[in-house]
Amino acid sequence: MGRAGGAAIVALALLLAGTTTATAPDQAVAAARPFGADSPFNVRIPRSPSLDPQSKAMVARATRTRRVNANLVEFGVPIYEARPSTPTYEVSCGMTGIWGSCPFTGRRMPVPDDAEPSPGSDGALVVVDRIQQNAGEYWRAARSDSGWTASWGAVNPLTGSGWGGASTGAGASRLAGVVRMSEIKAGRIEHALVLQSDNVCRGVVRPPAVKTDGRSTRADCLPEGTRLQLSPAVKVAKLSGITPGERAVARALQLYGGYVIDRGGAPLSVSFEVARDATASSPGAVYRDAGLTWDYYGMPHVPWRKLRVLRTWRG
């Protein structure tokens, strides 16, 4: 995770200010999604987008295992809802002074008593506060004697763009794009997804990203902020052996695509909400019932070589 540059954030604000609003899929779904209707996460990809000249090479590298891992537990994202009775804490940041001022300074952040960060090294945790209309997003969150600490994070408005702060490598909200359990249960995801890759470019940022934690210097690396799409020509419903969970992910990638937001350990992976009943050996009943049967499940029934890289996030 690197420190976001002020100039990049200003540029992003100007970029998003001119974004045109796409027609929402329906009022109920739009109301349930975080961030504005014109957020890059909530705008569908146009019918004939322009592709990156290096799209084939980028996709070949990212899908070299012919798998895209579902981060369901160890590197999934636990998401909690704050209530009026939820206790609040002054959350300190371990990287204060190195990356700047802690984004939680001067705030009392609500964290439910039963909150647990993800068990992996990211220690991710998100708390949605609908009273304040924001999301507290934590990287390497941990309980302390006085409450909670984090290495870093962000507070993102639920009505904003979903970009800004430093809770992810690209400056995307940690809440944005995460596949929720309710969406898998319903078989419908109406937003772009978030992706991680082991081949993220060093020093290259593509809007709407505001920064990068990439290290790769390969010609086929993926800049953070890159939007990928599963080719709409793929007949998802007819794919042999496809599970309900894979089908929902594939359709979302056709309609909304997915943004590269972090450097990860796998060639390509997708972020999911951590289920409350998840264990080291099971991602939880909702995911199991949808055919996503273990952490890092590779979703092998989706033709990942049919991904393509868009020239810009707008298509």
C-alpha cells in the first residue's frame, strides 16, 4: 500500500464530476448498492468498448492458471453494520507519520462487539454506518486494550464515488465491489467487482485509481484501476458445469466488469464478503450452496481467457 498523492485525488474528483449517469437496473437494487449511481462501480460497460492494445497479453498472463480465485475467507472482507447502540472507539493508525495523518483522527469509529477482521495478513474489516452515511475501512485491524487499532484505512461516504483514501492499493473503497453473501444467495450482482493480481504494474496508475502498490515491470502487467470485462459473447447460462455462484460472478463481469485494486498473491482473484459461519475448512453455507465450496475456489467453469482489458474505465 502506497500513500495517495493529493494531485491524483483532485484529478479523480474532476474526472468523476463529469461522469454521465447510467440507467439503474431497478430502484430496489440501486438503493441497496453503496456509492452514487454514477460511481465507476455502478455504471455498466457500454456495448462496444475500446480495448487496450495489450489486452490479449495482459489476459494471457492474468489467466495463465485458467483459474480466478474466489477470496472467500482468509483474504475476504468481513462487513458489519453499525447500529445506534454500537460502541465507538478512537482508532489509532500504525503508519501515522509515515503515510500522513491517520484518517480516523478526530472521529469515534463504531465497531460492533462481534467484529472480527479477516484472518489473512490484510486483517481487513469494514463497518457500514448508515446513520453517518459512511464506511469505516480498516487494513490490518486488531483489537487493543483500549479498543481497536489499524495499520491504515479510510472513511468513505456511501454516496460518493467509491474511490479515495488508502484502504486498498489503488485507493478504492474496501467496501466497493465486494461480492456480498446476499448477492450470491439472490444470484444477482449489480455492480463491478474488485480484483487483485500478482502482476500489478509498478508506478502506473489508471483512473479511477489514485495510487498503486504494484511492483511488476513486465510488459503485460495490469495497472491498478484497470477495468476488465468478460466478453458478452460468452453464453454464460450454457457453460457446462457452471455453478450458481460462478454464474452470478460471470454475468456481473459481463455487465459491469471488475477493477484491479490491489497487488495479491494469485494471478487474479475476486473479493467476497466473509460469511459469519466461515471456518478454515469451509467458506460458509451460502457459498457452499452456490457451488463455491472452499476458500480460493478457482471458478474453473468460467472461460477466463475470454476476459478483455478496456482502454479506459468508461469503455
